[in-house]
Amino acid sequence: MLYLRSRSLWKIIDGTEPKPTNPTDLEKWEIRNITAQLFFISIVDMSISHVVSEAPSVRDAWQAL
């Protein structure tokens, strides 16, 4: 959590930064979302990494775990 907060990614996970509808903002948000998902994949057990990688967003992955 500290790492994600230090990279300003935690708000995507906790839902306070929802997925934007503006195309310019959406592209930036999607890159940040993928960055957070990659971080999660690197720290979870391999047996559940598919939950993170297949989730539509890092928030969905977080809620599934």
C-alpha cells in the first residue's frame, strides 16, 4: 500500500479516482491502472496471479483478493 501511495496509484484502487470518460484522461488512467496491476502481480502468490492479470482494473483485482 505504501508503494502504491508513493506512486499516486492508491486512489485508483480505493475508488476515489474513478475511470475517466475523457479520452485524454482515460489513456493516462489506463497506464496507471496497468502499472498498479503489474505491481500486484509481482507480490501475489503465483496461484492467484491470474485473478490480478485477468481483472478489468486493479480495483477489481483488489476487491477479488
